[in-house]
Amino acid sequence: MIDIHSHLLPGVDDGSPSVEASLLVLERFAADGVEVVVCTPHLNASEAEEAPYDRHVEILGSLQARMPATPRLALGWEIMLDEPGVDLRARHLALAGSTAVLVEFPRRGVPASADRELSRLRSSGVVPVLAHPFTLFLGTDDTERFTSELVDAGLRGIEGYHGDMPTGEQEPFRKIGEKLGIVVSGGSDYHGHMRPDRTLPGGKYGVTVPPDVLGELRAARDAI
């Protein structure tokens, strides 16, 4: 089991407040058999050029020095597409050394240019993965129609595993991903005590992601 969406890197966003808090969660992850956790702090696309990657590597090292042998930690980001045309090809912006980038749209709504932006990202070699599609508040049919349009544009992954939703309620998103032939990713979206409903490993509903998903994201680089 793995987790590809968590705010476990301490003190960098609205997630874990401290190394101690992160260690408690990692101990739970280890006990639950989670093998890989990707830390995905928030980042606005408009600030990608100044992303504090070196600082995050340093914090990750401090955490790894005190944590259990498992799970293995990796770095990534959850990138808000707040500005079009930003170059997201830098490898340190991707998930766990892949070329896949976890993206989200502003909560005020999906911009009309979303398809063009995803097409541009895909053409640049980036593998876009859409975070928590249920926050778009579309019905199942509209979600499938919307996702299909984004896949035509360049979307290559969608979260169908998320700690905020029971497994049964997420099944439609997984089926949409499978039907459209894209990677179904996800994770706990752990946010620590800043969001008390997400303080446990796996989020409110103990969600974990199948272990082969990271391999699928890496392979998606070569998909047309």
C-alpha cells in the first residue's frame, strides 16, 4: 500500500505542524503496512520557479533520521494551477521522481482554459494528475464528461482514492479513470491537526492506494 497525496512534511504548509506529529503518523503508517508515502505540500504554479525544494530535502532528511525504516518517503507537490503558461517540467516538481505532477484547480471553479493548459503541460512532457475531482461538485455524468474532455486535452491521471470519502462513494471516479484509460491515483490528503478530520493515516476513511500506481505514473510518461 502507498499514499501519493499527503501534507506530512512538517512545518511547510497547512499540514503537519512538527516533526513529532509526522513521526506519530509514520508509526501508524508502518503498523498499517504502508510502504511509500509521497509528501505533497501546496504550491501555486505562479511560484513554481521559487519552489523551496532544497529546504524540503533538508526537512525530509531530518524526518527520515528519526522515523521507522518504513514507509519510504518521497517528495512531490500539490500544484494549484493559478496561472497559465508556467513551466512545470523541472523534475523536483514531480511526484517521487516521475514526470507526473499533481495539479488542482482554484476552488472558485475550473477555468475555461483548463483544457488548453493541460494540453500545454502534456505537450511539454509533464504527466498531469487531477487531485480530488469530487471537490468540483459535479454529478457522475458531468464528471465523466468533463474528465473525458480533459483527457482529450492531456490529463493522464485522476484521484480515485481519497481520505475524505468512503470507498463506495469514490468508486465512480475509479470507474471513470479505468474507462478513460488513465491512471487512478490518490492518497490520504493528510493535513495534521490543522484539519482534525484528516489527522489519521489514510484520512477519515483509512484510504490507501494500490502499490503499482507509482509504476503506472512513471509509465504514463510514454503514453500518447
